[in-house]
Amino acid sequence: MKDPMQSPKNNTPRLIAFAIAMVIILLFNILIINRLTRQKITEVPYSTFLQLLDAGKVKQADVEKEQISFTVDQGSQTVLFTTGRMDDTDLIGRMIRSDVEFTTSIPAQSSPLLSFLIAYILPLVITLGIGALLIRMMNRRMGGAMSFGKSTAKVYVEAQTGKMFSDVAGEDEAKAALSEIVDFLHDPGKYRDIGAKLPKGALLVGPPGTGKTLLAKAVAGEAKVPFFSISGSEFVEMFVGMGAARVRDLFKQASEKAPCIVFIDEIDAIGKKRDAGSGLGGNDEREQTLNQLLSEMDGFDSSKGVVILGATNRPESLDQALLRPGRFDRRIPVELPDLAGREAILRVHAKEVKMEEGVDYRAVALATSGTSGAELANIINEGALLAVKEGRNRVQQKDLEEAVETVLAGYQRKNAVITPQERKIVSYHEIGHAIVAACQSHSTPVHKITIIPRTSGALGYTMQVDEDEHYLMSREYILDKITTLTAGRAAEELIFNQITSGASNDIEQATKLARTMVTRLGMSEEFGMTALETVTNMYLGGDTSLACSEATSARIDQEVMATIRSAHQKAMEILQSHEQKLHELAAYLLERETITGEEFMQILNRKDGEVAEESPKLSDNFSGNTTDPEV
Ligand code: ADP
Ligand code: MG
Ligand code: ZN
């Protein structure tokens, strides 16, 4: 594609600007810099130099061919002098005696022409070079704003995206909704003949990493049409008026290339609600851009075959005007993949690496509930990296399992410095979680327990994996989950009679769950089915905002606290009645670092009589009192 900046039409104003800049730089150089540097040097007779030298006033001297430059301390400042150089054989001796720091820089015979070149031409060349570079950079950043508001003529089209629907695993509903658009782009005439109007725009909505960008590319790939793409954030970085100019330009190009797809990624960056009350007018630029987008969308004739796709993970923040009929009136949810979807995504990405036969993708999919397509793609890649690290040329099941933990909990920190006492506390903490999970009827089975620290800051964790995916959570399930979360801290209290900061994440999760039960799931006695909170940011962490009075809010807090307190109590009771097993399992975990769910269940279910040879009882030499059960 031709670089539009080379066209002669755009060059004239730039050349003028360039010439002005050059003249200014030259004048500056000659008038100011030379004046400044010359001013401070005073020429003195050689005799003065000698006097100053003998008086010990000269600090530092530079002996050149024709002259001597030297500095003298005058109070707080240093003054520079020069004097003609004489044929003084004792000069060096004098300077040494006066303790002067001296250098000589007698240059090789240099021609006046050369020194002229160095003094004037070289700086000029350098400044011009830097200036040209800066102008080039500015032009790129501002999309050619040096051409003062004129169309930037940037070309946005990507000829072939190379993506097909087969590259997108799962997301069948989204693909079904988009295949109609593909068909329309294939043969707009068919729709035109009958007089049907297809939606002008469709909005892909979903959490980050679920494949929205990928889907948009796949639509273009399937329809074999050009793909114009721009990210919303690219519009807002520029000068006032540039965003709108870009929108105009984009649509002009697109209508020339129809049928085609115009994809605006992260559209929330320009499509945010225009708030009436922001008196400062700080977002004028964004509003202009948005208005231009709206009018372009209204202005063009969809029967030509231009389809606009947008993607966002903050649909609630979009301006209503964008969503009304005739604009982005179709909303295509792109949700986090379910169990089957995750398995399919893993398989798609596993095709790109060498996998060992018979890898159980379903097991990996089960352990990754709640992850996005991007994270799953990352898991396959991490698995491949691990295989390489171990010198294998195929990825195995265990690589993927380790990769799951890497992606979900961070890298192993094998060399983290953790004291034996801390490791012991972590062991009891994790076994506490595991025992309580295992002793409740609605808990997810324990899959793995480990005390290998991770880069996420976790010192250990208990991984629970379901045999099946659940879409509904019962009240009992959530309560059991909260109880399990409180069990780590409960174990620390029971055994060491002290509490640590290690439970912070558990506390956060438990509180969030308990709160959700009360405010959004209608699972509390007191409030019943009243929505007390609304979700404001569904796809990005799920922020909530209160929808109740302050008095109610205080009662919610009470309810949440009571729920957690009773869960903690229950966890404590379970651990007290299994204290023997807690010791046994914690010692086993401490020794092995990582144990599987099966090993755990086997020891937990073993009768007290059968003492295992590999799990010695811990010696009670730490500060807590294991022998004292009344904690
Ligand atoms: P989004 O735009 O929703 O944030 P992307 O489309 O950029 O997500 O997805 C990032 C990467 O994740 C993709 O390039 C792809 O490798 C992977 N990915 C995400 N979802 C899927 C999916 N459904 N099938 C296959 N790969 C996926
Ligand atoms: Mg994206
Ligand atoms: Zn914990």
C-alpha cells in the first residue's frame, strides 16, 4: 500500500514548516549559543597567569597549542580564563609545584575548513536529522495532523484475516448469529432483491479474552471480504477533530471497498455515555468522534454490503444512541466457554503443538472452570514450554496440569525462602481446607493440595475440581464453600493458637460469596428475594453498586458477618473432630509438598489403627501447642 504522506499535495505545508524550523535553529545557534559560550572567557596576559599560578589560585589548566585555558576559583564560582601560550620550559614544573590539575589537548594539525565544518555544519546536520525524525514521529502519532485537519488517508484494511469459524471453538450461538452476516456479505444482492434490510451493525459483547476480535476476523475470513479494523482507543489519542476525520475517512474507504467489514474494537473508548453534566467539556473530542460515527452509520446504505462490527467488554457504559435500531442493534453475547467449549478450545490450540497421544482434554477443561479462551490458549503454550524445558518433544498430560496451575496461580517459586515454621503453618492451613471440603456433602472434591509457593503470592493451595460443570449453585453449596474457605484459618487457630495473614484471599472470597448470597441471590432469611445490589460491570470483575438505604446496608453487613462467623464455627467443629487426621495429613503434605486428591482421601478414610509408615507424627517443637486441644 502506498504511503499517503508521500503525495505532493500534502508535502507543501510540511516543507514550509521545515524551512521555518531550520531558520530558527540556525539563528539560535549563531546568536545565542556562541554569545553564551564566549562571554565567560576572559583573556589575560601570560604574566597574570603566572601570578595566579604562583599564588595557587589556578585550579585546573588545559594546555593547548596556541593558548592555555585555565580556571580560577573566585569565591563560590569558577571563572574561565585564557592566555597565549609562551615558550615556557618551566611551565610543567610550575604547575606541578602549584598543585594544578592539568591536561593537554594539542590537536593534530586541523584545517580551518574542518573546524568550521565541526563547529557549524555538524550540529546543523544533527539538529535537522532530529527534527525530521520528530516530525515523522508526530505525523505517525497524529495520523498526519501536520496536514492540518485534512483527511489522513490512512489505510485500515487488512486484505485477508486468515481466520475462519473453525479457528473459533465453542461460541456456537455467536457463530450462528454471525453466519447470517457472512451470508449477506457473500451475496448482498439476494437480500436486496427481496427488500430485506440486514442490521447495519452487530455488537460483540463479552469478557476479555473470549474471542470477540477473533470472531470478527473470522466473519471477514468466511465471507472473503476486506476487513477494516480500528481500535476505539486509536480515536481518542489524537488532536481535537482528528477522531471525527478518521471516522469519516474510514467509512469513505469502506464504502469504496464494499462488501466489507468495518470492525471497531474496544468501542467503549469512544462510545461511552455522553454525560450531560460534565461542565468542563473535557471530552469534546470523544463526543465529536462519537457523533461522527453515529452520523456515518445513519448515512450509509447498508444494502451496499458494509457491515459494522463492534466489540466491547463494557456494554453497560455504551451510549444509548449507539444501540438504537439502525446502528448496533444486534447484540451478540460472547460468553466465557462452558466445559465443552473449553475442551474444544484446548483442542483447537493443541493442534498447533505436538501433543502426546491420548491427552485428556476434558480433565484439563474441568480444572479450568471460569477461564477464557485466551487463558486456555495460554495454557497449551505454557504446557509446550514446560515440555521443552524438560527436554521432551511432545506435550504430556502433566505438562498441561502444571500449565493450568501456572496460568491460574502463577509460576512456581521453588527458591522462595520460607521458614520451616511457615511451611508447617501452610501445610495445616491447606489440609484444613481439604478436610472440611471432604467432610461436607455439597463440596467439590479435592483434586490436589500443594505447598509449593507461586508467583501470585500464594504459599500453597487446595485445588478442587468437580466431576461435572454446574450452572446452578444451591444455597447449601455456597454455604459449604464459605465454610471450606474459612477452614484454613480455623486450622491455624486450632493447632497453633495464632492467626496469620495467609488467609487474606480466603477471607476476601468468603466475604464476596456471603455478600452475594444476601444482596443478589435472595438467600438470606432477613431480606428474602430483594435485590440489594446491582452489577455495574458484568464482564470486568463484576463491580456492584448498592441499591438500598444506609440502614439496610448496615443490616446486610450484619448478615454477612453472621454467615461467615457461623461457617467459621462449623469449620472449627469439623477440624476439632478430625484433629488426628489433620496432624497426620499435614505431616504427609509437609513431606511431599504436593499430594493428589486420591492420596488425601485414602489417608483421611483410613481407620485409626492402620498407621502408615510414611507419615510420621510431627514433633511438637514449634511455638503453637499441638497438645492443647482447647483452642
Ligand atoms: P477478546 O477480543 O474477546 O478480548 P480475542 O479475540 O483477542 O479476545 O482472543 C484472544 C486469543 O484467545 C485469540 O487470539 C485466541 O487465540 C484465543 N481464543 C479466545 N477465544 C477463543 C475461542 N473461542 N476459540 C479459540 N481460540 C480462542
Ligand atoms: Mg479484543
Ligand atoms: Zn486458604
